[in-house]
Amino acid sequence: MLRVVSVKDDLVSRLRRREHRGEDLEAGVREIIEQVRDDGDQGVLAATRKFDHADLKAAEMQVTEDEIRDAYAKIPPDLLESLRLAGDNIRAFHARQHFQTWFQPGNEGELLGQIYSPLERVGIYVPGGTAAYPSSVLMNAIPAKAAGVKEIVMVTPPASDGTVLPLVLAAAVESGVTKIFKAGGVQAVAALAYGTESVPKVDKIVGPGNIYVTIAKRLVFGLVDIDMLAGPSEIVVVADQDADPVLVAADLLSQAEHDRMAAAILVTPEQELALKVQGEVEKQLDVLPRRDIASAALDDYGAAVVTSGLEEAIDLVNELAPEHLELYVADPFSWLGRIRNAGAVFLGAYAAEPVGDYFAGPDHVLPTGGTARFFSPLSVEDFLKRTSVIYTTKRALQKWGPHIMRLAEYEGLDAHARAVAKRLER
């Protein structure tokens, strides 16, 4: 049931509590990671048997060319066309994200600069479980490919018969993935972080997953880089008197069906609209195949918040810092400049959140749980590293040297000062 409240209620604290969970799971997650670190492939396979009920041999972990050919043969042509068009849009968007190496000469002959270079090998985690996400493959692999990453290693949980959904495999091929392994959960994250006899060690792990995957990513961070600690999905819809309650309800449910901890929130100054959306949500829930999941999410993390006006609505949005924000108001562009914290902003009646999830081009790997205050969507930059370049002439060092030595001596680092002084003496 979507609750209608006239104040913020405990909305912010309820949403934040979703992000502070799983502490009691950490010991179990750490045990699986250590098992994979110590036993390699056999550790992965043991966990796969236990959690995914798939009895694989080491030689069967990597997806073969024959499996890929069989997958393509099973995909309806119109579905493959849609996947490819989505990939084209995502590719075109990320191609605009330019990060260029630069050098700047100075007045004393010195040269300073910054070199951008791609990571050598990255790992992409693609969830399985209650739903399959070929779109997630595109959104993670395409920016890595655009950055120039040479090896893109994908892991995804197999079905109990040891297969992977055909469209997930096709998405991997279409987006430039170089190796695909049938492994999910904590064991897959550990395999990417430490490497096994079959799975190569990567430099960075990206991609969403359940709470176990999130904890595993946090525990291996430092050994490898990660994209972010993504939590349950969320949407905030800001709507005015002209919004269609049928469409608002549909958009709220589009996020609520993700999982039981997803958040779906309407923020509006219109009490009548809030009540209509409440009724429409109940009506549309009746026909949803994932009704139980969506209903649980709405019960715990759904709300229609009635504010004193759009100004207060936008203030609440900035406090919530949502993953997805829809500005379903008469003139959304006039409010866009007021948005400080959001992963992605959808403007107007036709920019439904699934447009961004699947097709428009911007990445759908977005910060959750209020972290849009300091995190950004996944991008080409996430697959690049920066290296600083410093060239100094004697003339420059003669000018800078006394200042460098003075600062070094203040910090008690005499050898630093002497490294400069020795050069100035020559």
C-alpha cells in the first residue's frame, strides 16, 4: 500500500536504514572469499553448487563459442534488433565522454601534464536470481570498451542446468566482453579479485548485485577497485496538478518491482493527485507478475509525500538524493537547475524511467541510497586511470628550490630538502 503523508514522516531515515544492513552477513561473505582465495576454481565451484545448485566442472565454467552460437540461434530477431539499437545509443552517448591527455609548458622550461590510460582488465558482475539483466551487460561493458579496456571479463550466475540466458550472452558479445564465466554471488567477486586457475584477476569490478555481492565488493576493495556500493533501486517522481496519475503509478511500480527493498516515492503539492496515484497503484498491482515483490517494496519504502509547493518538493529531492528522479511537471526545465543531488533526471511526461534503464544512452548504473550527493553514474572515466607527469629544468628548480626545501624542513623531512639542495649545488 502506498501511504499518503503530509510531512516527510520518517521517510529519509527509513531509506537510509536500507543502506546500513548486512553487518550480520559479513562473516559468512568473508568465509566464501577466503575459500575462493585459497582453493581457486574448486572454491568457486563448491559455492556454485551450494548457492546456485549448478554442478559444474572447472572446464565448464567459461562460456564456449558453441554456447554463444546456440544462444544467438534462440533469440527472436526483433528482440536482438532492440538489443542492438539500445547498444548503439549507449555507445554513442559514451563516445562523447572525452578525457584527453594534456601537457602544459611553464615559464621556466618545466613541463606538467596528465596522462589518461585505460585499465588493462575489468570484471563485470551481471545479476541473475529473480530477474535477468542483459541491459546491465550493455551499461557496464560499453563504457569500458569505449575507454579502451583490453580485457572485459563477465561473471553471471548460471541456472541450475549450468546455462546462461541467451540474451545475456548476446549482450556480452555485442558490447565487447572478451570472456564470460558461469559464476555468481560472492564467489564470482572473489574470483575476479584474486584470480583462479580459470578466472583472471582484474583491476576493477563493476556491476550491481544483491547484498552479498555488495558486501563482497566492499571487502575486496583495495585489492581491486570497484565502481560503487550500490543498494536497492529507487525512484522519486515530482509531479504537479497536470500529471497523469496512471503514468505516475506506472513509473512508481517500475522501480518497486525490482526487489522488496526498492523505494518508490511520489512528491507532490497536490493532495488529490496523491490520492489518485494511491488508488491507481493498487489497481495496477493486480496485474503485475511481480506483484508480491512490488507490494512489499511499497509497504516498507513507498510513500506519496504531499508538500506545501514545488519549492519544498525540490528541497526534499535534494535531501533524498535519489537514484532516479522524474520531474513530471509543466515546465521541468525551469526546475532542472535547482536539482543538486540525483543520479539521473528524467524530464517531462514522456521521459519514463525505463527509457533510461534500457535505451536512451546514459548509463543506468547510478548511485543509490543518498550517495548521489557525492557519487556519479558509471562512465568512461571509471575505466581510466590518470598519471601525473612532471619535467623540471634546472632554471625552474633554482626558482622553486628554496620554497620546496623550506616546506620539507618544516615537516621534518630533511632528506626531501637535501634531494633538492644537492641538485642546486651542482
